[in-house]
Amino acid sequence: MQFFTEELLDNPYPHYAHWRAEAPIWQDSETGAWVLTRHDDVRAVLKDSEAFSSKAMGGDAGPLPLLADDPPRHTQLRGIVNKAFTSRMLKAIEGDVSRIAGDLVADIPAGESVDIVKALTTPLPVAVIAQMMGIPVERGEDFKRWSDALTGTLAGASMADREVEIGQMYAYFQSLIPERRGRDGTDLVSAVVNAEFEGERLADAEAVGFCMLLLIAGNETTTNLLGNLLNVLADRPDLYAQLIEQPALIDQAIEEILRFDGPVQFLRRRLTRAATFQGQRLEAGELVHVIMGSANRDAAVYAQPDEFLLTREKNHHHTFGYGIHFCIGAPLARLEARIALTHLFARFPKLTRGDGLNERVPSHLLRGFHHLSLKFQAS
């Protein structure tokens, strides 16, 4: 069997269900990685960063800090972003997020088909992370293109095309280092380039990698979370109406879409010692793909796992990871999604499908939309 197939891109969930039932662990013939699909196995890997190393997460652009680091280095680096992504910081930017989201929603034409990815779900998080990093929002289209190139989701791009975009992204962040180093800036780039470990600052290459990671963490998750939720609501007018009437349920809707159709589907880990799953022994050095998108629909843990339920309690999904590698962008994504939805619900009482293009992100790792056509009714 192979994991990276076209059939999996449109709707992976029937495949996940089959694997959980018939082959909860199997080896991908293309990559040699073992695929884990049941909730408890996925949780066990994510929880044990010592036995399952994150160094396997190094991608085409090379290993990114944090994402592909293990302790103690991971612990040190995490300290930088933990200072930046505090609840106090999120509270401080809430007004800016609301202003940006409100302006974008105000520009959505009532009663007309609109590509909500272009109109809202991409520009909102890009504008917010640009502000947090102290970089001009006018470069927003560049940031999104570079981010897609780095994650392998740039539509129609060859590997050579992606390398050019990644090179431009690297050069841009490298150009910021001299002007931010040694200054008392409050932005994320300044925090990264001026951080010290044991009396030493990050090397330029590591600082650039960190900036690239923050850009991805700050926009991909929100874009895909919002798109996936609006995709569900477009077919469920009852849920859309319920959220307008009961805005206190918005947070539950966000958690349920993270479980039901999450923006990140799997992570890669390398064994540092032998382990056994479902009777299959794996040796040190072997790779595992832990499929959070499958774990989140395991009937052993979730009642009615294939239903989107606003009434679901104790929704302990694994979409943002678990343990030390819990997604740094998670609190920001939740904040942006809640504020964007609040503005949409306040202005538009009805949502239906549009008649434009719908196109999924061409990725097994990330699940979202490049294009999603919707129609919002003002009355």
C-alpha cells in the first residue's frame, strides 16, 4: 500500500476508517514509513519525544527550528516563542485582529459568489502575523506564496519553482537581521534575532529558519481551519443559524472542525529505540507517520466520529499535536477564527454554496482550500 496517493487528497477519512479497522499499522511501500492510525497509538508517539524524534520533520527546505528539534535545544528555542505567544500578548492584539477581520468582512459583497480564501481566510492571518513580525502587510501576497512553497502546497509549482520562492523568502528574512539585531523592538523578528542562549545569539541561518517557521505557524493553520469550517457550514444551514443565535458555541465549533477536518493531518517521527505497535515490532531508526486526522475519528474514543456535532463534550483532538511540540500557532489560530466568525455571523444571516471554483490544497500533510466559493446573504 501507498500513503501519498491522489485518492487520499479529496477525502481521506474513508481510507483512515478502513486502516483503523483492518490495518492499524502498515508500511508505506514508497517511503518505508510505518503508518499509525488509531488514537492511542498516535497519542503514545506524540507524547514520547525521547523515543520518537522530531528530527524526521526536516523537509525540502531543510529542518526548521522547533519543528525538527528535540530537547534540550527544543526547550531553549520554545522559550522565545512562549514569551511572544502569551495570553497577555493575544489579548493585546485582539483589537487589531478584530479591525482587520471587520474590514475584510465588510468588503465581502452580499448575495454574490466570493472566493472566501482570497477574501478572508488568507488575508486575515497574513496581515496579523505580518504585524506581529513587524513586516509590511503590503508584502502579504509574497508571504502567502513563500509559505505555500515551503509547505509544498503552492499550486502548479515544480520543485525548482518552490526552491526559487524559498530562496526569496530566506533572503528577505536574512535582510531583516542586521536592522533588528541590537535594537529593542517588540516584534517577533526582533525577539528571535536578539534572543540569547548561554550568552550566545542564534546564528543567522537559525534565526532565518525561525522566522520562516513563525510565518507558516501564523497563517497556514488559520486559513485552513476557517476554510474547512465554512465548507461544513455551507451545507448545514441549521448549524449556521444556531451559531448566530448562540455565539457562545463558536469556540465549540472551532474545536469540532479541528477534530472533524483538521488543518494538519499527520506528523513524522523517527524511532530512537525499538517499539511495538499492534503486535508489529519497529526498530530504532525507522520512520512513523502518525495520522492525527485518523486518530480524531477513532470510534473507540469519539461517539459518532464521522458527524460534526456542536454538542460534543471533552473534545480532546490531536490536531495541534500533543506534548512539547504542541503547535505554537494554536492560540492565535483559535483567536483569529473566533473573531472572523463573529464578524461574519453579525453581518450575514445566511450562507450557501457559490458557483465558483472549489479546490483543495494539494497536500497530504495540510488539509484546507486554495479556493472555496461561497455566497453570503445579508437578509
